[in-house]
Amino acid sequence: MKRIVSILMLLAMVFGLVAFQCSSTEITSAKLYIQQKNLPKAKDALLKEVQKNPKSDEGNYLLGYIYGEEGDIDKMLESFNASLAISKKFEQNINDSKKYHWSNNFNKGVGLFNRATKATAEDTSAMFFDKSIEAFENAIKCEPDSISTYQNLVFSYFNAGKQLDAVEPLKKIISMDKNADSYIMLGEIYYNKGIEFINKYAESKEIADSTTGMGYFQQSIEVLEKGKKDHPDNPDILMILSNAYINSNQLSTAMETFKTGVEKDPKNKVYRYNYGVLLLGANNFSEAAGQFEKAIEIDPTYENAYYNLGVTYVKWGTKLREANIEDENNKEYLEKFKMSLTPLNKFLEIKPEEAKVWELLGKVYANLAMTAESQAAFEKADLYR
């Protein structure tokens, strides 16, 4: 999430003074003060103007301009809206001012974000992320339909450790753009909160924690189901979706969803893979292996399919050994362990520095009494750990 975002070309802010005729004393004075860059005096004059004449479209517009220069975006917009409610005379000036302050705050947010990513002290980084959030929020107030501003606000929230605060801007992005990354990030926020509360429930035994966790899983499912319709082949959407189904005890629904996907599109490696993961989770080893093998046929470089095919055979062999623990002559489980070797080694050809897979391979070799191979695999695990 620590990415460097781009600065916009800064829009020029040119303040055009309207001719003095028919203006009140306060407006005339305010314009002169603005020309002299004496904004406090101009503000005092304009506050008197709008208090004396609440229907002053020009007074409210100019007061909004002053607030914008002071960096008070909320009051700027309040004054601009008051002016527009009276007349549309200053609408173009107001729109130009909003664009200027959007661009200014966007660039300010980018600069603060980049300083945060480069800061070495954690407190300093947190301070800059918080300031970048404020700047992007101000930019959004000026231009509520800028997707890039919402995206940068989301990145700032994530890096500041405020993932839940990113929910609303992500919803806004999805409503405007429906891009896969936003579905993934929003679905993952809900999923991770679900895991957090389920883990909390394991210690507290409070039903409220379990209920909250399940609620978050359901929100994740709802988001990712929509994401799946817009991006049916996205592996990250499908993976988080299947995990959310499993953790919310909706295994049968997940099974049916991915089984249907495989039936409709049998050449889709992602559907095959995710269906295989669900079957593996249900200890349906034979069918799980079949799905991973089909995924590998479609894509011979599909590293995750190789890994999970190997895991399938390891778990299958372990179950067989447990089931026949009193029958010393039954060595069927060893055949399954042997069958795991090829996919695990294939995975390591693609990703040779994966310590956990070397360790798993070392355990498999040990169970097969292949001492030299086991030792070599464990040494590789230690090397890459």
C-alpha cells in the first residue's frame, strides 16, 4: 500500500475583482483590502456586509474566497452556497475557486503522503499520514466526484492503520468505477474485521463477538459477490469470497457457487482452483486433487495449484494413517505422501525460496524414510527462512 501518488498540474487561481459601481462601502473596502493582500481586514469588512445584508451574493462569494485562502474549506463552501442560493452571478468564479482548492489540497495530500512513506520515525510517519488524510478530505469537499482523490484518501487511511475509515470512500469509488482493486480492498476490510472478532470470541466466549464477526463476513460476501459479477475471473476476489463463505459456515453455498462456475466455464483455472480449495477444506481429497490437476492442465505454471495439490496428498495420507493406525501392514498412506512430491517440487522450481514449502517437503521425505532428501530440504528451509 506504500505507493507514491502523482501530483496534479496545479490550477491557477486568478481572483477577478468586479467593478465597484453599486457596491456597498463594506464590499468596496473588502476589494481594496484584497488587492493589498490584507485578508484579515477584508474579512472583517465582509462579515459586516453579510450581517447587514444577508442577501448579498457578492459579499458571500468574497467571504468564501477569504475562507478558502485561510484554508477553512467548510466555511468557504458554506459562503459559496449562500451566494449561489441568492443568485448564480458568481457561479463561474465559485466553480473556478473550487477547482483551484481541490487541486491545491490534492497536491498537498500527495506531498504529505510521500513524506510519510519516507519517514523513518513511526510517529512522524503517522503525523504525515493524518495530515494527508485531512488534505484529501478537503479536496473531496471541493470536487466530490474525483475518483483519484478518493483512491489516494484510501491509501492514506490504509497506511495510517485506519482501514475502517476507508470503507465509505471505497464504496464511493465502486459506485463510480467498479474497479476490481476497490472491491478487493473493501471485501478484505470486512473479512479481516470478521477474523478479528471471531478470534476475540475464541477467548471471550461472548456471543456478541461472534455475532459481530459473522456480520462482517456477511458484508464481505455481499461486496465480493458484486465484485464477482463485474470481475468474474479475478483470483483475489474469488479467494477472499471463498474464505468469507468458509469462515461464516456457508461452505455448502460456497461449494455450489464455485461448482456452478466450473460447470459454466470448465477452462477457467481460477474457478477450478477455488473449488479445489473448498473441497480440500471439506476433506474431499479426491475431488480436490482433480480440480487442482485440471487447473494445472490449463496453466502449467499455476504455482498455487501445485502447492495445494501437494498439500491435498499430504493431508490425504495423514488421514489414511490416522484411520489405520492399528493396522501396521496398511501402507496406503505412504502412496499419498509419494504423490505429493511431484507437485511440491514443481512449486519449488517456480518459487525456490519458499521456506514453508521446503519444510513441508522435508517432513514428507522424513515420513518416506528418505533421510538424505529430508535433511537437504530442511537445510533449504533454514536458508530461506
